[in-house]
Amino acid sequence: MATSADSEYTLLEEVLPAYVSVAKYLAPSKAAVAHGIPKRDLENATYYSSLSCELLRLQSLLPNYTRSESQIQALSYVLNLFERRLNRTKLPNRAYKDLEHNALRSLQQMLLKFGNKPCSGSHFKDILCLTSYQPSNRARILKRIADLNLALECTGNSTILVFPKRKPPFAKVPELANIAHRIFCSHYQSCGCDAPGKHQSVKLCLKMSQHLRPNAIKEARFEMVLSTSVENQPWKEGEIQVLDAPKSIEPTQSQAPQPPKVAQRKIRFASGTKFERPLTPSAPEDQILVGNICQEIGKVRARLHFLADGGRLRFLKPSRQQIHALNGGKFVTLHDLITGNKFNGLLQKDKYTLAYLVADSILKLYSGRWLKKKWSKQHICFLVRPENQSRPDISFPYLSAQWADPSPCTEEDKYLVHPHQSIQSLGIVLLEIATGTPIESRREGEQHPDLDLEIAEEMLSEFRNKSSSYSPDHILAIETCLNPNQIFERCKTAEDVRWCLYENVVQPLRRIIDGFKVHELYPDTIHTLSVPKSAGPPPIESNELPQASVKEPLEDLEMGTEKKFQERESEMGLLINSGSAIATSKWFEDLYTIVHPLLGETPQRPVRIAILDSGIDLPGTTKLAFKDRLQWKDFTTPESKVAVDLCGHGTHAAGLLLKVAINAMIYVGRITRDGKDFNPSQISEAIRYAHEIWQVDIITMSYGRKERDPKIARAIENATSHSNSSPERGPAIIFAAASNDGNRHQIKWPARADRVICVHATDGDGNNSFSPNPQPGKDFATVGLTVLSYWPIHLHAGEKEVTRFGEVWKDGTSFSTPIAAGVAAIILEYCRPRLMKYARKDNPRELEIDTDAIETLSSIEGMKKVLGMMAEPTLGYRCLIPWNLLHASLSEITICELILDKLR
């Protein structure tokens, strides 16, 4: 017998095609977007495009309906919304006046008369009444549909699981991991030292890379921390390089040993930089067969480097590079962080990152020698560095293990509900990461795996119903691990299980962190950008909007900033474009691999940056990924509470800030609706608000005008002046775009103002084609040609190249300016805590710290000096090269000394 929930589902299923057809009819076509949408129609186009996307998404997700409580409630809200809109129209043949949703049921009967004919959007446009002009009504319509989509994405229905049949991208990883563990076990079991078992612990780094060509993987490296018998050095950093090659033949006395042949494709476990030694093994004379491993480890004071080849373990030449700074550090477990209430202070981004790292590594270690069948958060640990005893390094989780053979299954294991306890443990740990609540707090008796499974399911249900900020992909990953019927009835081998974990646990978590660019987490996986066919937005018609509420005339301000250029048709033009794309990609790759690893974890007081632009409208799951790092205020429409961006300019610029300043808080101020019309009063108020209310450290403005404006100039002077600062609020550092007029016109104002840092645009090699002539000794330049960043979904139709992350390529000083501001944020984040650390009395170098010099760093003058230290003159521009100053080859105290000398 059909329930009311079934009836409502059927009703929505049968009327939805009409709503989809109307939304498609109202949404602007690709041709209209390509030719430019008039300014007066931008808000309508944005709404109808978003409505069309959400309804099409609902149509594809509706088969996932499983009658869960959240789905029933969300579906009911959508039907009630549609019903209220229908009641405003004269819908004929209302024959269901005594039933709930009588107007929708009449529409249902009307649609049945059409049979299999497609619905006409023009016919139903006036009937469905989706053309609301009230912003609050539009926001409510989109929210109701989006909430239902979210509930449908987060379903326990096993039909949504993916069971692929192709070869897995991690085919060799478990095998190579087992080889490494087995070889070490054999050596430790025969070491014959005086303290057997006391130093056989190991901590395996879980930050693993991704490679998707299984047939070419012939080698893997595992980073680990080994316990030792040395009294003053209980832990020692090392790595093992495992070759999947035929067994090597031991050399005779008359035959020189030959280095093993290494395949070209390799797996790198844990992050790396461009300064590491290559993967090719050391020369034969630097390879030593391991004998008594305990004694030989004690002889090495540097980073250990092993090679496993053909069942043999060899010492390779040690490395002086200590990546994890173990001296004076200690380890703290995930259990300690969660139970000690230290976990809730993490940003959502950090929690998602940790969840992904754990799931990805457990997938590769599943059913192997490293992982216990019943593991928990007590086996996940982090290094607490000596200089920051209160905050562990969450970005490098470790798995605590033993050099011992795995224990066999017991008789009791056969009677547990979940057939694979290691995967149940993964689901519980992912749930504890999401909620910040230890499962022990819900136990009422003795610990038992089946009872823990019941508790975890209750916690997941509560979390799903109460939390408004969770990701459906995160819930899917947890549900997959906790529900044994999801996978294991259809998976008979360990490889099958890994595949399903990969598709339904690891990949969903990967999609979340893809929102804030996975190369922030894995610099070694960055690939060269493909060359875009076009890097400019479609032109927007300059029809003026009525400004009845504005008492003063709008000035001739413009977004100087965005480079609009025609697609390069000639072969030479495409080669130039290709070179710019590759050079820009290389600049970002060096930033990610050299500079970002030096920053460490998110500081207690992040750098604050205000970006004054056209707003922000991030695509897809990117909104959720950056939720903790973004704040918003609309200075054009103060009563607006919804973050929007009608032209995409602000979204692209803000996306670059999020990528460069990876730990900064971003405050978005909307000062223009279309990137053309500006009100000086609104701009000056935005500058004041950013400085006094948001208390930002940096302000970036990608607009310009011909003449100086006194209101804006006064606001800039107040924001950058030391006399207007306080102990809680220092002076702000302001960046502005130079313009894209080349040598035809001078630099726009306020970029040419004395209290502003002017930014020009180049590619990664310093080449420039449209920036104006620089002001000698004053201006800076950074990448602004063919830069990739986010773009609003409703504007994707006008772009020829959109990546799967919702990104497009753009040119202009508009986009080099937020990048330069992000570099300044990196300088502040790196220098502030380290300068204060060396200012303490226990400073080992007795570095003389000048308090005034530290304050100068946060001013326009001081920032120009430090930026000049990392700049290289190219064609008259001072091009910013951050790794000229921030580099792993320089110690922290050396960098601090260089900066202090410059600031004094």
C-alpha cells in the first residue's frame, strides 16, 4: 500500500519535467551570454540560470529517494513551495480541492494529457509562476530546491555506490607496502640487540600521493619515523624505497655491484619539494647491505634512507635534510585531541583534509601487514613541534604500527556484524573527525565492536539531522564504511573492496578538498595546465542602470583590470598563449611546492584580507570548502544577505586569494554590481569598514579611474595611517591594479597613489603585453596572464573552457593584484610568529629584535621593502618571486635576520 511519502514522491516526479522546461526556457542561452547580457537583465539571468541548474540536478538525483526523514521533509517543503506559487495563477481544472497539494495534482492531470510529448516552457511559464522579482522569494525558491538536492545526495541507498570494473590506480601500492614491512620485520626479529621489542615501533606517514597509471607503477617510497635504542634520540626520521623489480644478483668480489634498474613511473608517499634527491638509487659504492639494523641505525645521525630490492635491505647515503624536525618534538594522538576538546578549533578545511588523508592511506594499507584489524583514533598521531607545543601538525598524520607479523583472525571475529573491522574503524574515525565527539562518550558498558557500530549509526543520524554545514560526500563516505551491506555482499576479494572504497569513500572526500585545490595538499601532483582556447570573458553591454537611490553622480570608474582580448587565431598567437599558460602554471607550482610547505598549519590569528570587488559566487562544493574562511558584505545593497556576483570578476579574484594565501581569512566587500558602475561613497565606506570593523591587515582593490577622488583618498589615508591605528587595529596595506591600457595611458588611480602598492601583470617568466609603463622603483608585478580561478556557475555558458572544478582562465592586472596581496599575506603569516619567537629571552641566537621593525612589517613602507627583497627586475618591472626569500635552504632565523636588517 502506497504511503503519503510515496504519493508525494510520485507527484513531484510527474510534475518536475514542466518545471525543468520552464527553467530552461527562462535561462539565457549560450548565444545570448556569448553576445553579452545587458546590465538590466543580469540579476534575472543569474536567477534563472541558477534555477535551471538546481532543477536539472534535482531531476538527476530524484531516483536516489529512499524515504529518509530528511528527504521526506525536504521534498514536502518543495511541494509546498510549488503549491503556493501555483495558487497565484488561474490553473484550470482543479478537481482535487479536498486533497493536499490540489493545485499540483491538477497540474499532474494536465501533464498526463500530453503523454510522452515534451513539455513546452513557454506554455507553462505563466502557470508555474517561477518568475518572482522579489530577491527574498528567489532566494527561498533556490534554497528549498538545493536543500532537497542535498538530502538526495546524502542517501544510504546502495544503488548509488559505484562498482567499477577497470584496474585500480593503486594496484601495486599494497604489495609494495607489504614488502617494506616484511623486510623490516625480518631484520628486527634477528637483530639480537639487548633491548628486543622496546624499539620496534614505527610511525608511517599517511600523506600519500595519487597516480592513476597502475601498469607503470614500479616503485614506491614510504616515509616513516623509526624508534631507536639511542638514549637521547628515541625517534629517527627515514624512508624506504621499494622496487618492484626482479631479484638482484649479489655481486662477487670480482664483479662490481650494479645499481638496480628503476622504472620511470614512481609513487611518492608524503609531500616533496623540487630540492629532494631524485628517486634513482645512490651509486653502488653508497649502498650498504643492512646487517644488525638496530646498531646501524644508531650510527646514523642524519635522515635514514633504505632501499628494498629483491628481498634485500640496503642503506643508501643518508640525507642531511630533516623534513619533520623531530629533535625536541613529541607525538600526540588523534584520541588526545578529540577527547581534550582541542579538535573543535580546527577549520573545516583541515578536518576534511585529515579525513581524506586517513581514508586514502587506509585504503592502500587495507588487508595488509601495517594495519591492525581493530584500529582506532589512538593509532593516528601527529608531531608537535618544539616551537609550537600547543598545536600539532595536522597536515602530517602518522599511523602507529609495530615491526611484527599480523595476528590471525580469532573465532570471535567470525560472529561480528561487520565482516571487516578495519573498515568499520575507518567509518568511526571519519565520524569522530566530522563531529569532534569521541565514541567513548556514548558508551554505557564495555567496549564491543557491534555496540560501537550501533552507537556510530546513531551519531551519524543525529549529525545529519542537526548539522547544516556538512558535505553530502562526507556523509556518503561514512555511511559506506559503517554499513556492511553496502559493499561486502558484492565484493569477494580484497581488490574489489579497495575499488569500492576508492569510489565511494576516498573519491567523495577528494571531491570536497578539490574545492580548495588539491595541489595545496599535494604539491607533487600538479600538472602543467592545458592551454585555454580563450581567456577573456564575453563583453558586457554598457547600458546604464537606473540609480534613483544614489544622490551623487557615478564617476567614470572602471574595473581596469580585466583584460578582454580576442581569441588568438594565428599559430604564433597560440604559441604565445601556450607559453604564458605554462610559465604561469610553473610559477604557481613553485609557490605550492617551495613556499607553502614553510607555512605549516593555520595560525591562531590568521592574516585578514579584504577584497573590494563585484562580489563572490563560488561554484559547487567550493562554497562549502571555503565556508570557514569567508565573510561577506554588500555595500551596493546593504540589506542583501546573499553572496552574489553578477559578472564573475570578484569571484575570480577572490579565488586567487584563496589559493595563494591558503590560511588567510578573506573578507569580500561588494562595491559594484556589474564591474562598470561605482559609487565613490560606497567605496570609501567599504575601505573604512574593512579597516575599522573587519580590522584587516591587507586590502586589495582591482579597479581604477582616471582622476583622484577626494572621498576615496581620505579613506585610504585613514586606513594606512599609523596615527589612526590602535593596539587591536594596525594600519592596512592596500594593493591596487595598474590597468590594462599598455603604454597608451598612465597608471590608473588609486594604483598610482603614494599610500598604495601598484601591481602590474606578467606571465611566470616576467613577460608583459598590456601593463602600462612602471613607476621607477615603486611598482611591483606578478603573474596575471592566463591565470586559472573560479567562475560563477550561471556564467559558465559564456566560457569556451571551464574545468571540472568550475574554473576559467583570465588575463589582467585585476588578477595579478589579489595574487600580490596573497604573497604579502604569506610574508605576514611567516614572519610575525617567528620574529616574536626569536624575540623571547630563550632565543638561542640572541637575535636583537627591534619592536619597531616588527610593526614596520605591517605597514606600506615595510611591506614594500620585504617585497623588494624577493623581486627580480624584468623589463623595468619588479617581478615577485616569493621563493627568492622564503626557501627551505635558508633557516628560519636566517630569513628573520635578513628581513630585520631590511626593516631597520
